[in-house]
Amino acid sequence: MPHARETAVYTHGHHESVLRSHTWRTAENSAAYLLGVLRPSMRILDIGCGPGTITAGLTALVPDGHVTGLDREPGILERARAVAEERGLANADFVTGDVHALAFPDDTFDVVHAHQVLQHVGDPVAALREMRRVTRPGGYVAVRDADYAAMTWYPDAAGLDDWLELYRRVARANGGEPDAGRRLKAWALEAGFGDITATSGTWTYSTAEERAWWSGLWADRTVASSYAERAVEGGHATPAELQTVAAAWREWGAREDGWFAVLHGEILCRVDAKDAQDA
């Protein structure tokens, strides 16, 4: 039976404001729920690796193993290769691919990891089944995704309410699910996993530096990224409305009492022999 192919459009693209966020991510601040099961000789597949900063962190933790970073966009993989080279990590490679149709044999990896990926794919259950297929019995499928509807901030700001409503509308029009975090366990059950540990984690921005960074990247993303283009082209917002949302982000970022929390759902699924056989 042929594998499904990706049908969703990646909402964010790779504008500088997006990479500003993605290159901040590390194994420690974005995959802590996974680190406890890693062993030095493991072979890992990092799906949706982007610029490779999480991938590099995972690679350093398996010095006797190997990590393959995979992304749909070949251009961003050059950034990932440069990060690995700068850190002297010889046990990593980077390839293009589609999570719905992974070009690896069954039972290839000890860990298959995806951070902020399933919210952007057209069929997350099929993606999880494919991730399970290439995971060895006794290995793990590890997934973490944000949940936009659960993001919260202070003080209240009508412009940020508009941002959240707009972002969720654009993401769904692109074929994704922005509130993926709360759905991960349900998707894993539907995909056939039996041994699932479901947790949550947060990023919190409250210091002046954190607020300036977080509000600045979202203000820029709102008016200059692929997300902005798709918001306008899809008839979801006008350029003037996007400018208003960006101004609200900057106003919030200047507030001394500003606080923002991003909730993530996390699942760590152990693949047993029956899982692998049924995949």
C-alpha cells in the first residue's frame, strides 16, 4: 500500500524571525522528557530538524551512536550541517525526507524524535505509524508539540487575542492543527502505540530580555514571514491588520509586568515487539 504524502503547507517558512526562534532551541530546553532514556550507542532519527540545534544536542549525548537529522527543506539542512561541524560532531548526517514516507527500512532507529512537527502535517496519525515502523523493538518514539489555545499571557491584550485567533485560523487553513499538544496521546493511541508516557512542558518568557526576544520575533514574523504572506493571500487579514497585531506584540514586550507561557504536550512511546509487528 503506498504511503501518504505530505498535504499540509508549513505555516512559518524559514524567515529570519522564524530561525531566530528555532536556533534558540536545545535538547535541554526542548527535549528534556526524552533525555533520560538516551544511551551512548543509540541511533536516533530527528524529524523536522530545521537548523539542527536540537539535533546537535542529541548527537553530543550519543557519542558512540549516530543521529540523522531529516527535514523537507534542503536549504535549511545546510544550516544544520554547519552547526554540527562547528561543534565537532562527526556522528551526524542530514537528509531530506517526508515523515509520511520515511526512506528507511523497518526497525532502523533506537529513537525517532520530532519537535514541533505534527502540528504542521496533514495526517499526524499516519506520521506516527511511519515513525513507529522505523523504530526498533524496545526503542522510543518521542514527540513534543505546542498547544496554541493553551498559551497564556499577562497582562491581557486585545491585540494578542487577535494574534492567537488569526494564527490558529491560518494554520488550519494550511492543513495543520495548531492545538496539537493536547492531541498527541490520542493520536498515538490511534496509531497503535500501547506504552505511552504523556507529559507536558513549558517555555516561559518574563524577564526584560526574554520579553523583548519573544515579542520581537513574533512581531517580525507577523508582518514579514511566510505566515504573513499566507494570512494575506488566504484572505485572513490585511497588511494593516497584521501591522496592528505586530504593534500589540511590541507593546506587550515593553510591559515590565509582562509574562508569557507556551504549553507543550509530550509523548514518549516505547515500541514493543507487538507494536513493531503490527506497524
